[in-house]
Amino acid sequence: GKVTIHVSGNQASYGYRYELHLASISFQSPQRLHGVNHVFQFTDHVQITDMTCQNGGGMISPLQGSNVHFTNETSDRIVPSLNTMGWFQTRLQPEAVGPVVGSLSFGIDPPNIRLLGDDMEPLRVTERLHLGATQLGAYGFERPHPLFDRYGTMLDFRFPVENQTKLEGLPSICAGEGTHVKFRVTNTSLRDLGSESQDGRQLVVQFYRNGREEFDVASHHVDLQIDGVECNSKLDHNSASVWRGTQLPIDFLQAGQTKTFNGTLRLSPQVAPYSRIAIQAEIMLQELDRSDGEIVPRVIPVQRRQLEVSSEPTYIPSSQNQVVIVSCATTNKTQFNAWSDLVTQRLGLKVGYYSVSIYGSLDPNFQPPNGGGVTLAQAFAKKLVIVLDDIFNPLDDSVSEMEPSRMLPNGVQWQTSGYDVSTTWLLAGSSDAAIEQALMSHYTAPPNDVATYTSFSDFKKELREQLKCERKRGFVQDQGVSEASIRVELGRNQQKRGKRMDREVKAVKSFLDKADPLRQYVLEPRRQVEEINGKFYRQLIVRRGYCRIFNTSHILKRPRPPTNDDKSALLAVVGSLPAASLHSVFANAVTAEDEPLMEVALDVFTQHLLWDVTTVVDGKLDIRRAEDLTPVFPTLASTTHSPVLKEMTSSSTDGEGNYALSRLVARFECVARSRDLYPWFLPLSKRHGIRKTLLQMIKELKQVWTTAILDGVKLRETKEVEKEVVRQLRNTYGCLTTPRLYSRWRKGLLFVCSYRNIKYEANDPRFCGPTIRLCEMETREYETKSRAIAPSKKVLTEHECEILRQKADEQKAMAAQLLQSIVDTRVRQGIGVEDEEMEVTLGNDPHSVPADGQAPFSPLH
């Protein structure tokens, strides 16, 4: 049962007749840290003294007394000393406090630092110390006091010496260059350290190379000097239990003082791009003597720091390069090599490498240090720029994480980017935020032209006149973005003003959808109401953005390194190439007898011509009046006048060139003879004219290649393609589909020649996935439809537009700050190369990997 005892008639109750509570406690150690009562260092031996207890029961404490001891709840880090115990025998009245006789002591075991990671902040461990008390009685009676130390005491354990600023140095440098290295060691205790201090505790810092496989720069390609001491010979001594690499002792480090090690780390010019090395710095400290001098205390590591350095490529502008790969510090070697091999070995193109982590900018007016005054806009002209859009951490902590594509001040599209119209872009692995920024850069860029209209009808009349002139000209010549301000009359009824504005916005959007399907538009209804001559108005801002025809960018959303059997990766790169490079790839595929690559190139030629035709059809262009058909059908025109393809007709002796060129002509004819370009039931349709023009241009092409066309090959190719298109249309629209009368022939042909015809699993690591034109990504239509998607006409509120502008301004400010940060940091910490060393660097293949047994790297002084 349960007994409740009431004392003095006040009916106060208590749970136990006898109960002790810990009232106070003190800790003593000559090695205490910071002078704080509960902060101690690892390997210390701490005395618990000045303990007092309070009688928490309802009766005078018993004569037999109680002992005080450690409990099982105490952490494993706290090691109680043997033969130590506290004893409480004072007879106390309830609520009275009395002292504990004797003392307790414990040691603090250090953790194994090398199991806690390669790069660690100063170690702080918080543990809770629990004490217990047991009531003693006659005949071996024992009863614990369960509430003696209910909450315990929090103790902090640390080492007396630490590094608070990391192993400082640049995380990425070019091969042949170097970085200054700095390592600070601070004595945070109240006593001096070092072999010459009063305590004589050894303090050593050792430097060595991390031996994990991912750090693949061999030691003979590294030169590490710390405080004038050469560390190269012992870099690989990294597996011993205690001493590793090169040891630099600190003989005396006064309490509260800092010792700084300064040095340099250089990489050989032969180090391949995105090879990595990690230098470890370990602080070694002798343990406190807890054996009364019987055993010499061991030396243990108390903190590890790591400097991971990646070798990045040097960019030297060259007109010979056809592709530029843009990378950053987080690009790994596998990824870099995969893209480099695909472009150089599989496609046979020349490539340059540009790292935003090294140079800090993608502004078209930026001049790379080794460029001889050439701007990026000039250096990237007539090239495909492949941006490996990995998120990276800048050197400046005040700049948030960045993606290379977001460092473009005005996006990637030609109309606003500031780059040449001949520059094309492939963004690999871009985030949704980066894609949205690229799509909306036209809205945040300054307009080329600003006009004001007093009504929607005036705006409609003006735009129709512009489009009419464009259609008469026969081709689109769009030089930038423009902005129109339309004054919308609201009426006097305030309650209906919002609906009146909504109707006007809807009417403008509907008109733009029908009248101008080739361009982006953003409609921004302003909230402010103006009164003019007794009438009330609001402004509707119409921003005319990117034109689909001048799409210069493609997006490869899946950030996977391409493989040799990945047709989707080939389509991504080949489909993004400028025309001249596409012709070179086609010729290289024929020479190398690379059938899959030749098939991809044929598909890309077909896609490009289909887009040309779709532009003419959707834009309602009257090509009969065009004096020059080159801007109308640039794919056919550039193919006809290509010297590379012309050379194939004369240099091909084994028939491979003739075979490939015949298949290419067949593909062009499949587009020209598309069923929906021959609406026999509409004899006056302009599509007849498009068909005739295409066939005439193909006839001129065959005259240029007259010796190379094989009619049998061309006929077989045409039948195969038409068979695939028929199969696709019937699979999509039903088995009773009649292709000759169907109006979707070009859509079926686009499917057959595009990424949608590639069967791959979403999680299959062998495939990069689909590549989409940036201009098609404003909506999700591209995921389900195989057609040329019209740019959207968006309606955004004034607040949403303000957010877009604010984000753009922030991004530009961050990019400018990042550039300044990288320049300042590399000037301060970077080490360049001498002139003769630069010649060695340029003479080496930046993609070569040093062979085993190569002569070791001679240290640079």
C-alpha cells in the first residue's frame, strides 16, 4: 500500500522519510580552460570538491549516512577514478544543508580525431555528469536516493589548441600555377604550450597528402613548401598511426597567442584538368600526464584541416576552336573528361576550356587575362558554348551559391546577351531558377525601343503594319526587345474598372497570340489610375521579347556525364552547333564511318529545315518577294555553300561520302514533299509556294553535288523515313489515318528525327535525356507535344514584374561582386607562372594525363 505522513498538522506531504539532494559542487584542475568552471580539456584529470547536500526528506537524516558516487548515466567520455568516493554522515534537519566528506575525480578520454573527418572545426563536446547517493543502514541495507542529482551538471570538453580559420588557400588553380597557403594555430588555454614551456607539452603541426583515390594528383606533380621547409618527399607518408608527412614543431606558444605557418602549393603544368589533391594539416599535442611521471604521455592529433585543390584549365582564345566548355570549381574530372571526349574524340572538333571559378565572369565585355585584349563576345563568336551548369561556392562568403549561366548579365539569347549572333549555347544541368532567369532576361534587359499608344486600337494598327512589312520582306529580322505603353480607359464606375482592365488585357493577349506567334510577350497592367481631362486611365505595358527564330540556346536538364552510346547526348551537342561546325561533324562522321553519329547529324539537318519551314508557315511570310533566300531557309543555303561538304564530293573515293550526301538530300526532299505542304484541295495556298521554293533550292544543291548523288540510296532513304512517319502518325492518331490527307506530317517527321524517338528510362545512367530549345520551355507543352511550340504571351502583375527586376538586379550585383572577389583573392593568394613555364603549359595537351614513371615535378622557387 501507500503511506502518507503529515507533519505539524499542516498536511504537507513528502515522498520519502529520508532523501538527499545535491546542493552544490565544484571542480578543480590546474589545466582548466578559459577560467570557466565547467570547461576542461581532453586528457585532463578533474577533482570534484566542495560538494554539499540538502536534506530533502521529511525527517532528520539517518545516523548511518550515505555515500556519493558516479552513476551509470555518466558518459563514456568521463572515466571515474578508482577508489574515490564522497561520504555524507552529518545528521541534518529537513531542508538543512551539510558538506560531503572526501572527493571524487575523473579523467576525460579524447576521441579519435581521424575518425571524425578530414576537415573539422575546433572540437567542442558537451557531456552531462550525473552523481548518485546511496543511503546505508544496518545489516547491509542500501537504498538509492533517486532525486539526488536529477538534472546533472553540463561539462564542456575541448583541446587547448586549435585552428579557427581553416587551412587557407585557393580551392582551384590552373596547372603550372600555385596558391599561397596559410595555417594558424591558436593557444586558447590559460597555460603555455610547447616543448620549451613550463609543462613541456609537445606541440607539432604535420602536413601530408590525403591518400584517397579521388585525389589523383601524384606527389611528384606537387610542390609544397611550408615556412621554407620542403614537404614533397614525405607527402605520401600518410598511413602511420601517429606521425605522418612532414612535422613542424612549435617549441613555445604562449597562452592566448597564435602561430601562423605560411607556405606555397604549386601544381605541375602536366596535371590534367579537374584532377584534385588534398593537403592535410594536423595539430599534434602531447596528452596531460596522469601517471605521476611513470609513463611518458603520448602525442595525439587534436584537429585536422584539409585544403582541397582542383586543377582547372587555362583559357586562351583561339579562332581554331569550334567549342568552348565552361566549367566551375565543382565540376568533377569524370564529368569534364566525358564532355571533352565527346566533343574532341567522337565529334572531331577543337575545344577550348573556360572556368568561371578562375576568371569570375561571363560578361560579354570581359577580357580574359591571356586573351590579348579580346573580349568574351569576340572569343566565343562562331562557337558552341557548353555550360556545365553546376552550383558552386564562390570564394567570397558574402556571395551566395552561383551557377555559371546565371553569371550572364542579360541571359543567353542573342537579342539581349551581348554576344554575337553566331554564338550558340548548350546549358547542361541548369536548375529551374536558372532556366526561368534565362527566359525572362528579355524583360529585365533595357528595351531597344519604347513607344506610347493612346489606345489598344492604335497599338494594334501599328503592330499589324510592322508585321505586314515583315511578311512582305519574306523573312524575320528582329534586332532586339521593345516596349509599348497602352493607355486603357476605365470609365467612371470604380467598381467596374478592374473588370474593364481585365477585358482589355485579355483582348491584347488574344490579339498577340494570333498576330505574332513567333515572339514572346509580357503584359504588365499597372495599378496606378491617372485622370486626364476628366477621364480615368491605367497603363498596360507590353514587352516584346525573344523571337523564336533567333533561338541560340538549348537546355539539357539532366546533369549526367555523356557516354559513348548515348544518342541523346550526341543530339544535344550536334543539335546546338553552329552550321559550319555541324558540317564538320557530318564530314568527320563519314570519314570515321561512325554510323550512329552520321544518323544523328542527318536528324539534326532535318530538324533545322523543319524549323525553317515552320517559321515561314507560322509567320505567314511571303517568300515569293524575298530577294535572298538565305535568311529564309538558312539550313539549305548554308549546306549548299559549305566548302566542307563540297570537298566530300571530290575527296570520297570509296563511296561513303556519296552515300551520306545522298541520304542528306533525301532528308531535305522528305521535308519539301511533306504532305501538309501540298494541300491539293487548296490550290491557292501559300504552302504550294513554300514547297516549290524548297524543291528549287534542293535542285540547286543537287547541281552542286551532281557527282555525289546516288538515286538508289536517295530513294531507299526516302521510303524508310516516310515509313517511320506513317508508323508514328498511326500510333498517335489511329490505324485508319490517311497520311496523304493528314495535316500533321511535319509533326510526325519532327518526332522521327528528334529526341522523342529515343527510348530511354528516366533513371538510366547511360542517357543524358532530352535537349529542349530554350524558347520552348515557358510552358510544359514540350513534354507531350512534338511540334514547334509558339512562345507564350504572359500576363504578370506589377508586383511580379517588380520581383523579376529585383532578382535580375541582385543577380547582376552578385556577379559583379563575385568577379571582384575572385580577382582580389587570386591577386592576394594566387601564384602565377614564369614566362618559360607558361610556354611549357601551352605546349602540353590540357587533357593529357601524365604517364607512370614520368619525370617528377621540379619544385618552383
